[in-house]
Amino acid sequence: MSSYRVRVIRDLPRNRDIYRNLTGIMHVRIMAESHLHVGQGLREQMVTLDSRLIDELQRRITSREKINIRDLLRDLSRYVEIERVAVPFSRVSGAIVIPGGTIKGNIRSRLELSFKAKEGAVRACFIAASPAIRSPAPPGSHGWRHQRIWISAVYEDRGPPCNLTSDNVVCLLCDIFGTAGLKSLIDFSDFRLHEENVEEFDTKYRMKLEAVKPGSSFEGHIYFRSLKPEELGLILFGMGIRNGSLSEPVLLGRFKYHKFLDSGKFGRIRYKIESIVLSTYSEPLRIGGKELHPGEPIQGDLLEEVVNGLIQETTATFNGELEFIDEVGIVERLQ
């Protein structure tokens, strides 16, 4: 299978200066179904110097002997000990969090890959575009699991990502999530760990890792404005929600494709919508024969109905363009 070019559907972005359609806030919980690590990209190490190192340096310098740098470094390495320190989970002001940007990227990426071309055109660019795949990566090589999971989309050559600083049109997802020169219509708070429940362990990559344990949960909020019902449903779809307020298992964080523990599972989570509240700037939400007005929390049985109604709006609007992928099921078959 080789890559093929598809046309990205682009249009003028909506006006950011006025409120239209739906505006509000979602209270969301993220539940870890396996160990989970979301880091800050920092790998810390502590270096311990033996006092004999200083003595040896002084001796060689004062003796004025001819020094071979390579031999010197080899000899001195005997007096240096590197202590591996666990790569920490992301923190803000000491609190363990999943950064809002990580959640946004997780949902956006899943939506980009869930959209597929219909009649040669697709509604989403790849915001982090890389060269089109020419042939499948062999098992064990970089990115091969990702390709197998999202095989319907990764061979689509969608060209360069949207950029409002050079063009005046954007794809649907860039209009919602933002792109260069265009503010996002949705914002994500950091998701804070409800109760600290972490441990350190060694990975097969000779790296210590700090991870939260299965059963941990994080809480945060998603703020949205000027979205149509089917677009709010898209956000839910990107979380892996298909039926009711609890999502299917999805992947998040570092090493989500790899096997570290006996269970073989890492980076498995579920999203849970706790409530939706429309703001005073919002139009009423008309869904499933109901009209819901701003200010009143949508929760409980009503929330289940609303979420299902939004997903139905989304799948009907984008019929034949969105594909549900069981990424957790696929990656576990690939282990």
C-alpha cells in the first residue's frame, strides 16, 4: 500500500468576535485503567564525583606530564557515578497534572486520524504534517504500531497543514482547535490528580519512570464557544465517547504503545463527562426533542441523553467521513 493525495476541504474561519450557537463548559474526569505517565520531556540524572577524582586531576596537572585526553577521560570515568533518577510525572506548583495542552493534542490527533477521505476530499489536515508514508514500517521499527492502528488515514497525503498567516481558509478541525494565526474555540484546563497514587519503576529502556497507578483519576474542564451541536459532538467523539458519558478505552501519554509490566498495559484511560453547563452567551441546545437553556447543569440521566444526541448529530452530519477505531484493542493484539 502506498500513499495517495487527497484534497483537504477548507473554508473561511468563523468570526471570533461574536458568540453563536453553543458556548459553555464541560466538567470532565480522566480515569487511568493502567499505569500512566505524562512527562515534561525532562530526564534528570544525578552525578556523584568520587573525591579521588579531584586528587587525580591535581596530580596530573601539577606533574606536567603529557596528557592524552582520551586516556584521561577513560581513567577519570572510574571516579564518576551516574545515578538514574525517575523521570517525573508532569507537575504544576507541586501538583501532579495532565497539562491541558496534552489533552487537547490527544483529542485533536484522534479526530484528525478518525476523519477519512470521502470522494477524494477530507475535512481535516494533519496539523503536525510529516512526509506521506510510502510503504508500511516493518514490525519493531519506529512508528509501526501507530501505522497499523490508523491505517485508514496515515496513507492519505493531505499536503501542508492550515496556516492562516499565509492563507485565508482553514479546515474544520483547525477552525475549532486553532492553527497558526487563528485562536482556538476550545480551551482545556490542566487536569489535576484527584488523590496522589504514584510509583516508580524501571523500564526496559534503562529509564526510571514515575507513573500513576491504575484506578487514579484526574479532573478538569473543557471550555467551548460558538460550536454547532455536531461540532460539540466531535469533541466527544475525539475522546472516544460512543454511547453515554463514559468513553471507550483510549491511549494517552508516553510509552502508550509499549509493554513494560506483566499486564502488558500502559497508557490506557477513559474520559468521563461529569456535566455540561451552557453559558449566558449560548443559544439553547436543541437535541432529542428537548430544548436546554443556559445556566442549568446538564447531568445525570439527562446528560446521558444529551451526549447520545450529540454523538448522533455528529455521526449523521459526517456520515461516511468518521471512522471509529478501537486503538486499545488493536495495540493489544499487536503486542
